[in-house]
Amino acid sequence: MFPFNNSFDFKIEIPEEIEAFRSTIREFSEKYLAPIVNKVEETNEIDEDVFKKAIELGLVGVGIPPEYDGQGGGSLMMAVMIEEISRFLPAFATAIAVNHLFAYPVLAFGSEEQRRKYVTKIAKGEAFAAHANTEPGAGSDVAGIQTTARKEGNKWVINGRKLFITGANRADFLVVSARTSPPPSSKERWKGLSLFIVEKGMPGLKVTSRINTMGLRGEQPYEVILDNVEVPAENIVGEEGNAFKAIVSTYDHGRIGIAAQAVGIMQGLLERTLDYTAMRNAFGRPILSFEAIAFKIADMLINLEAARLLTYWAATLMDKGSKDAIMAASLAKTFATEAAEKASINAIKMHGGYGVVRETGIERSLRDTMITEIYEGANDIQRLTIIRSLVKKRFGVSVDLT
């Protein structure tokens, strides 16, 4: 069973309430998301009415405990929600899930006052939030953050530039990473980082240009400038100088959602490709009857179900608090997103000319999938996480592969 402990580690149980929740999300997606996909592609905007409906259903509160006015549920419930939404509109899944990238570190490392003041508003849909960590020269390398925060009396003054910040335009609150002290040595670069809650409207906070990425139209990232932004001392999340764990553990949870996003994309592709190849005739018969087509669809299903199982397994381990959840999340994210890329390419080919027509939505799956392979830690970074975990389990030592 190496590197895992025993066969019980692979046990996945889907509670009835999560399956009932899936039905609710599926109905929402088919009714409100499917009809607007082409409009979102054209306008690069998602109607506010869709967000209002999601708030009514409590989707923004998934993963937030009831004591903070949330719907409860853990990584598995979040994965199911993201999967079902991504079957039609992965960008909307990103728009909803990005709130959790703010809520998680505050729930896990913040003060009770911060949870009551900020997380409850997110859970009720009264506010949206974002997570501002990535910079022009630092993303997957969290320790490379250059944004700074200096203490002045009872406040912190933050200066820096953040890039690829999803949801920044809508965010009422942002959790922002900044260096509050230099690292003690090159081997301890992770020390000296802190997290701060920055509120919309604070002087010096500027959400500037929208970044026109190739995929996830409707919910594309922004650049955020922090120019002498003053935040109260009580807005620091957790201990000063020890935010590295809070940041990376946020991504450990978040990448399960990215795996689920890829699963949803593949599910939608499978359904549309199967229907198209059964309807489309060539040489007097449906192209589905040709072995070259049939085998590609079979492979699509094989990879889809393998990705789904990996994702649910990683989510289950995370909800159990297993130490192996980190490796499992990296396995799931890497496999699912790369399987979705392969499925997208094959779906385009099987649709022929229609596969590259934007209105059919097939080529969009490839553009969206390419984003999933990059954000929440690029897949090569996931491979580093996997091999480091593997070596540590086998030999009991850490290894530097950078």
C-alpha cells in the first residue's frame, strides 16, 4: 500500500445529503447556467441574476460552518458543487469557489472576531472576497513574495503589486500576503510572511486592469495595486511572520476544487461528444460506430471516472484530516486536469469543423482546461509536492528538488 497506510485509506462514502445536494446543483446548472454559456463567452460577463440565485440557494456558504451562517459541508461537498457547475460553466464555479480562498485561512488561522466580521457576510452572500497572493515574480513559489508590510503604531502599511487575482473586481474583502520581515536564511525563505485582511475602499487599494486570459471567460483575473494601504493591526490573520502554512494549506484545499472543475468539464464533454457522434453520419452510418471514434470516447470515460474517484478520495481524506490528503490533492489535481486536456483535444477532433467553432462550446473546454493546469499551483509544482511527500515517507528526510 506504500506510500499509504492501508486499504481503509481508499474508502469513499457519499452521504445521502451530498447526493441530494448534487441534484439541487444540477438543476440550478441546467436551468440557469446552460442557457447563458454563449452569452458569457461573447460578453465576458456573468449576469448578476445568476449570482443572486446562487446566494438564494446558499452556494456561497458551502464549506463554511453553520455557526458562521454557512451551509456546512467540507471538501467533498465543495467538490460536488464545483463539478456540477463546471459541467456547463467552469468560470462560475471559480467565481463562487474563490470566496473560500478567503474564508478558509480566516476560519483556520484567524481570530473569532475576524470570522464573525468577515466570514459570516460571505456565507450569507452579503459580501464577496478574493485571495491576493500571486505576483509578477511569485506564484507557485509562495516564499518569493515581494509585497511588504511595515508596522507603524497600531497599523500596518502594505505596498506591492498582485497579479491574476480572481474576483478582485467584486471583492469587498481581500486576504493579502506580504513580507513583514526578511527570511533568516536562504533555507528558511518561508519565514517572515504574514496575511492581512484588506477591505474595499481602503485608501491606496486599486483594482486595475482585467487580464484577458484564454479561458474562464466571465470570471477573469485582475491586477491589484497596494500603495501605502493602511490596515488596522487587528487585521493580521494568525501570527505575524508565520503565514506560509496558512497560504499553502489554503491551496491544499483549493486544488481539490480544481480537480473537481476538470471532472465537470470532462463530464460535459463526454455527454456532448457521445450525443454528437451518435447523430453525425459519415459513409452511411453514425461516426460513433467507427472504432477510431468509439475507442476515444471509451478512453474519455475511463479517464473521467478515474479522475472523479481520485478527486472524491482526496476530498474524503481532507475531510478526515488525513496527513496524506496533501499528496492526494496533488495527485487528483494533476491527473484530472491533464485528463481533461486530453479529452478536450479528442472532443475537438471528433467534432471536426464544429469542434473549432466557438458557438458549439467544444473548443472552450480546452481553453478552460489549460487554466486549471496552471492555477492553484501549476502541475509541475504538484509533481514536486508528490515526490517530496514520497521521499519523506520512504526515507524520513526532506529533499530539495528546486
